[in-house]
Amino acid sequence: MSNYKTTLGAAMAAALLGGGAHAADDVTLQLKWVTQAQFAGYYVALEKGFYEEEDLNVTIKPGGPDIAPTQVIAGGGADVVIDWMPSALAAREKGLPLVNIAQPFKSSGMMLTCLKESGVTSPDDFPGTTLGVWFFGNEYPFLSWMSQLGIPTEGGADGVEVLKQGFNVDPLLQKQAACISTMTYNEYWQVIDAGISEDELVTFKYEDQGVATLEDGLYVMEEKLSDPEFVDEMVRFVRASMKGWKYAEENPDEAAEIVLEYDETGAQTEKHQKRMMGEVAKLTSGSNGALDEADYQRTVQSLLSGGSDPVITKEPEGAYTMEITDKALN
């Protein structure tokens, strides 16, 4: 009797599995930068099985100094990319139809960090100084801010000299620049770790200056949104990713440790990742994943107000959709 039952049980299990045994949907995510706590929500969703629960097989591709997410998605190397909105909108105006489908980061982590000894105490002191700026699409918020201040970026007594900053803090340590670009969760702490104390620094957060533009959002190619199957995959992807982000916010140390497990370079340290996760949690905590249209408008206005050299020249159309988050969050 028991043999019969076992066989019947196995047959029923096989039938059930047969009904649901279609392969999980593959989704490739391209990060904006290297594996670090800036992207903890996605690694947490992967490690905790949140993607698996949504029947997704997610591959996370790290970025780096030579990797532009816009180029990767244009070449078909990813289904969804993480990018900053200024870069995405600039790419869209140039003909790469990227669409924002979700906005996990509510606040901006970008700031200028200055040596107090350089004499910079307010933006009025910028003219005549050298400022370190990241390029590859990351310069747009800076250029927008300078144009709003009416400060030329070609040097001279009335302008600022722009130093193309590598992805490190050396120009500040070597005093090649009065101020450099830093993120609240990363490079600022590299300056501190290099032995400069917080009271020797002056910081200007883009958020506080009223020129913050939206950072890490999720972007896809517009034409793919006409495919209902792709839309369904993205709904599941966003739902699982936001579950990952909220878990990371509530369990920052565990999230940092998960990130470290996925860091194949071995370059990241536990201390730095835990500190980074604490700062990143401040930027994601205000978001349920849905883009706030007021934040979008503020970003667009900031980019349009670039005087003679704006980042974008006209109001974008169709640059975001609420369809994915409306379905994912309900």
C-alpha cells in the first residue's frame, strides 16, 4: 500500500511541477558602478530568494570606470540599467529612448567636499578655484548647478577650473583642487579614512543647495514596454527589488555582508560597506519605488536651466512610466 501511495504522490508532484515547470524568466541588470552597498537592494533580493519567488532568474552585472550603462543597454547587453536621471535624459534627447520605470533612490547623495584651508565657505567662494568633477554623464548635475550660480566653467578669476576627477579622492589629498565630487555614502568617507578630519572639511550637498537631481533609477528601452511579457517581468523585478531595498534598510549590516559576498574583486572592506549601507539607507528610505513626479519635474527644471549650455534643451516626453510601479506596488 505504501508503495502505491508513494508512487501516486510522486506522480501528483510530477504533474504539479509539470504545470509550473516553465523556466524562470531571465533578467539582466547592469549596475552603474562596481559591486557595493549602493546596490544592496538588488543583491539582497538575489540572496534572499525574492527574485526566485517572482519566478525570475536575475543576473547582476557590475559596472566600473569604463562601463556606461547607456551603452550597455543600447547594445542589448542588459534588460534594465541603473543610471542617474541627468545622464538618462541627456541620452534620451540624443536619441537613445530610455524610460524610467522605478526610482528606488528618493534623495541625492552627491556633494562637493572642500578643504577648509582653501577658503571656500560658501558657493560665493567658488570663482577662481579648481573643482574636481566626475565625467561620463556624472558631470551634468554639477554643470547645471554652476550655470544656475552664473559661474563659468572655463577657468579664470570669475569662473571655476574643472578638473576631470578620476574615481578617487586624490585631487583633494594632493591639494590639486579646493573641492572634489563625493557621494555621501562613498568618497566622502575615503577622505576621512585618508586622515583628514571632518572639521577640516566643508561640504555642499546638492540636496541642500536646491539643485539635486534624481540618482539611481531603473531604466529600460522604450520599445520593450510594448511587449506585455516584458512589462510583466519588470513588474515582478521591481516588486522583488523594492522588497530587497526595504530589507536592506531594516538590516543594514546583514545587507552589507551580502554585498561583500558578491564582490568578486575583493576590493571592498566590511567597515566601508557597513558605513555605506547606513548612508544609502537614508537615500532610499523615502521611496517605495515609485517615481515622485515633483522630483522628476525638479530634475528636469534643473537640467533645462543651464543657461547657454543646458544639459537638455527641451522638456522630455515619455521619459518615465508609472505603469510598472502601479502594478508592482498594488
